[in-house]
Amino acid sequence: MNTSETLNYSGVFLSCFYDNDTSCVHATKDHTLVYLYSGKLIIEEYNKETIVGAGECVFIRRNHRVKMRKVFSGKDQYKGISMTFKRNFLLNFFKKIDKKYIPEDIKAPEKNTFRIPTRPDVTSLFLSLTPYFNSSVSPSTEIINLKEQESLHCLLRTDAVFFPILFDFSNPWKIDILDFLNENYTDDLTMSEIAAYTGRSLATFKRDFAKISKVPPQKWIINKRLETAYEKLQDKNKKVSEIYSEVGFKNLSHFYSAFKKQYGYSPKR
């Protein structure tokens, strides 16, 4: 059983895992700043791992496929804070800053994960949010807004490359829908989440999906899971009770009925 707690204060997430389970997130739709109090964060991107430990801070750029694994480190539970920066918040912040301080001719690098050096301003920012882990008192919207602004100032003082990264207000990114689904069809994602992770509104996602498939996205995912299960069942050492969860089904009876409807016989046969 995954015993965990995640508190969401307007885009500031306080996450704590009380056992040795793992939590995975497969994409970041907004720029995200993560600070670890304890435990370990493993960021996987294109077969490359970035490991973040206690007391460390990392910035993860939006618009890319990334898998974050929040795990125990030795006997220490995962405990961290994530700040997400919405487009409108960044736009409002950009409008208020003095443009003469914006460096010119700075290009954003290709990489998506940035370690933030340990500095007093970064550490104090996140330590000031520590009391909310174990309190029934929630921070006000005004406090969260101030903390997000403070974190932006920390990033901009860290490296000038964050100016073109944070203040890029070009059209929202899009990634190939089928590429994303082929990589993530086993995950329990809502249509709204899939739309956001591929850089689309829900309406745009449905419209774009209709151009590439004759079946609705939910049906496409079920078919993909069944096709993969069918292939796995060719392995005589595999059990049905193992395969159904591997391909993304949460209920064995649902898997049996869907498989029989698709192929005309039970998966056990």
C-alpha cells in the first residue's frame, strides 16, 4: 500500500511518503522547482538519470517527457516541495519587472533539468514552508504568491539562461499524441491529463486525436492494452494475474471481459 500525503496550495505541492513505495509522474506541463527535505528524487529523461538528494534543489523545464520517481533513501522517507509556475503567473511577473535588467542575446539551452546551487536564499525559501507540513493551518493565497515570486527571483539570480526559459510566451508546445500514448498507455491518466501532457486543451486534444484515429482515445488505450496483453500471453511462463496489471488494467474481471469481447475467448485459454 502506498501511504502518502500531498498537500496542494495553489500549485505548491508538499509531498510526503511514509513507506517504501514509489510515486511516478510522467510529464511536467509547467516549469517546476523541487526542493528535497529528505529521501531521494530520481529524474529520468532519455535514458539519463539525475539523482537529487536531501537539501538539494532542481528546476525541471516544462514541455518534455520526464519521469520523476520519489523514493526512500536508506531509512529516510521522501519529503519535498514542488513549485509549479503557470503561464499566466509568469506573464504577470514579466509585465512588472524592469526590462532594462533583462540580459540580451541569451539563448535557452537544450537541456531540461537544472541543478540549483545551494545558497541561503534558496534554502530559506523552502525552509519557510516547512511548518505547513505538520500544521492544520494552510498558507494564504497571498503568501503562496509571494513565495512563488521569491522563487523566481532565486532562479533569475542563479543563471541568466532562466530569463529566456521562464519568459518564453510563444504558442503552447505540442508533442505527438501517439508517441505519448505508446509510451504511457499503461498509466492511469485522465483525458484532461493526457491533453495537458501533450500540450493541448481537452477540446483541442479530442479534435487532434480524431484526425489520427477512428476510435475515441479511451477505446484506443483499451485496444493497446489488450494487444500488448495478447502478445505477453504468448509467453507460457506468464500468468494472467500478472499480465493484466502490467498493461494498465486495474481490475482482473474487467480485463477478462474486455479481452473476451475483443478476441472471442478468455485470456486464460
